[in-house]
Amino acid sequence: MLAIAGLVVVALLAWPIGLLVWANGKVQHTSALSGAPNTPGTTYLLTGSDSRADGSVGEDGTEGARTDTILLLHAPTSGPTALISLPRDTFVDIPGHEPSKLNAAFSWGGAPLLVQTVEALTGLTVDHYAEIGMAGVEQIVDAVGGVNLCHDADVHDPDSGMEWAAGCHDVTGVQALAFARMRKSDPTGDVGRAERQRQLIGAVMGKVDPAQLLVRPGQQVALIDAGTGALTVSDGTGIIDMAKLALAFKAANGPDGITGTPPIASIDYRPGNGVGSAVQLDPDASPSFWAAIRDGSLPPGPVGGMPGA
């Protein structure tokens, strides 16, 4: 009996250790961080990328790889954790280039230039970068058994593939991806898309119950396989860091967290020089907003959104 008990203890210890080693070996890495001096707390930059290796041009005028999802997740040393959506069309200064939309930084210089641009915009040093191939969203949603999402309008959007009857629905990975991508049929544009993306993230996190995962090793493997297969993270970022990222996500989406956008002045800003329609952040309110995010001094709750809302 003692021998059997000993084997059970060894198995219980070996499984999570082996799982951790296996998962760490599957993580893909890239050189993304700028090496800028650290700022207080821990800051994660999260993107969803679509490869355009065939040279085709996206609706925003970018070529090559592009990102429609840019999220800044900040866990301060004290105070609420914040998950802030940065609209891809935000008009910003891009190091070494003319000012343009934030998405252009990723298209022109990949993760390193996007990190530098976000750091210059926010004053926060990015500690960890994570990029998910948008096709990986399907795999992750399917790995958790689908999610329930809500949208209060009927949608027929050929560009994203979103077909929706107003209300809440259980969806698969394909439908969830269309839900997160849709923009043209939303009068609030990038702001509305960012809200749906955060809703999707919250729905996925809500389906991941650690207590249930402990007794479902098959689901553990499926989730890790889907997540690591779709993810590319900055050099030095491992499974433990990604677990901390997941905990920060949960905290930001909980009752004591902060979610939303930076203060927006206009969603149809026309700076000229071929940029087209862009999102203009409020130049007066933004500096103090980013300082409060860094210091953890903002109260919990939603922030930003449509101008004047």
C-alpha cells in the first residue's frame, strides 16, 4: 500500500513538472524588447497578427504582416491591473519614420518597432511581448469547448465573415474569430472591435477553470498545444511569465480591474500625408491617463471609449 501511495505521489508531481518542461519547449521566441529602462510594475504588449507574406495590401494600406489587435496589459506594483486596447488606427509618432497609424509600425518593423512605438506613446517599458497568429484564436476557442458572446445588433459582414443575429450565442472558433475581426459593419469602428476583442478574451478566460483542468489532463494538453502553437513571445519570456500574464488578464477583467481605451478625441482624424482616417488620442488627457495606469492610481472600472460617451 505504501509503495502504491508513493507511486501516486510521484505521478502527481511528475505530471505538472513534465507538462511544464514540455510546454516550455514548445514556446516560440522572437527578439522584440527595446532594452529601455524599466518602469514600475509589469507591462505586457499583446498583439494578434495576420501574415500578408504575398505582398497584398490590407484595407488600412499596410503590406506584409499586420495586426488588428493591440492590447497593453499593465500590473502595477499596487492598484488595479489594466487592460487597455490601442486602436490599430491610432495616429502616433513612429521612431525612424513619419507619423502614421500604429498598425504601420508593426508592418514596417515588426514587433521591435511596435514595442518602441508603444513605449514612446505610453511612457511604459514593455517587459513581455506576446503575439498570437489570428488563426490560433480558432484553436484556443475550440480547445475550451467554445464560448458565449454577445452583440446587440444584426450583422452581415462579408469582410470578416461575421453573421450575427442580435443577442448572445454559443460560438465555435471560426465564429469567434469573425466576431473579433469585424469592423466595417460597426459604426464605432476600432472602438467597437476592441470591445468585442476584450469580451472574447474574457470569455475564454472564464472557460479555463484551474480546478477542472487538474482532473482533465487531456484538456490541459489541448490548451497548451493550441496556445503555444499560436503564440510567439519575446526572448526570455517563458511559461511561468505566460501564467502570470493569464492571471493579470483575469484581474483586469474582474470587478477590481480596468478595461477600455485611452482617452480618444476623434475616430475620424485626418492628418493628411496619405494617412487617411485615423484615431486621435486626446493630447491633453492622455499623458495623465498613462501616468495613472503606471502608478495604479485609476479607480477600477471601464475607461475611454467613444469620444463624448
